[in-house]
Amino acid sequence: MSFVAFCSFLSYALIAAVTPGPNNILALSSVAAHGLRRSVPLLAGISAGFLAVMLLCGGAALVLARMLPGLAAWLVWPGALYILWLAWRMAAGGVGEEGGSGATGRPLGFWSGLALQFVNVKVLLCGLTALTSFVLPHAPDGPHVLGCALVFAALGVACNLLWAGAGGLLRETFRRHGRALNLLLAGLLAASVLQMFM
């Protein structure tokens, strides 16, 4: 894979990883509402799931691109429903498991963060797009595809932690204006669903 092709892939992956999406908004909201320590299981689930999905995208990119090009359109629906459910949970009472509000509820756990990755269409489509558009045309072999999938996963995890850090910085603001901010973040999360259909 040429240096120019890798830089193109890296640019796309970084932009996709740092922009607001379900993972980043959920990380910011959870850390702001519950603190970093209580949000670690959710962040770990998001990270593990993101890595798993990128590796699956790497393994399936060529097959999906050549044999099942219409599958990506069907993945939008379960992803949209799950993301809307997360937005509703956020608006209804923070990101608590027990329906609690703000910092008094339990934060979402590892399995919720992990499950989100398998229906998060942004992650699935960005991974498939990056690997089929930027990697396979230049390096259609396993090591290159796997290596680029790992690079994408590392960028995704790093950017998610960056958003979580922002949630920590905004924790006092969330304490004072938590309901309004949860509604705003839930709206942004729900709006990300609209982008999936455009």
C-alpha cells in the first residue's frame, strides 16, 4: 500500500472517528453524568466492540463489496432502532440502566457499549467504506486489511476517550443543567439516525 493511499485512509478514518456519533455522544454523556470511573465499563464495551467490528469489517469487506452489496442497506434499520432507543433512554433519565435520572441512575455497562457497535451503522459503514474504498484497491491482502482495521479501531477508541474526557470537563455543567443537556445530547443522537438515511 502506497504512502499516499495510507494517508487517504488515515484522513478518512480520523474524520469518521472524531465526528459526533452514537459512541462519542454516549461517552460524553455518561462521563458527564456518572464520572469517568463509573463509566469505565461502558467505555470498555464501546472499545472492545469497536475493535471487534473493525476486525469483522476487515474480514468481510471484500465479500460484502463483491457478493452482497445490498446488505449495508438492511443494516440501517436495526441500527437506527437501537440508537433511537439509546436517545430515548438518555432523554428519559440520563444514561442510567434503572431509569434513574442523571448521576443517580446506573450508567450503561460493558454489554450495552459492546452491543451498540454491532448495530451502530456509522461504525459498520465507516469501517466497510474505509476498507473497501481506501485499502482493498491498493492492498487486497489480509495483512494490509487487518492492519488498517486495527489502525481504524485505535483511532476510534482514542477519539471516544477524547469525547469522554470532554464529558469529565463538563461534569459540573451537567450537574447544574443535566436535564437540558441530556435532552440536547439525546436530540443529537437521534439526529445521527437521520444522517444514516441520507
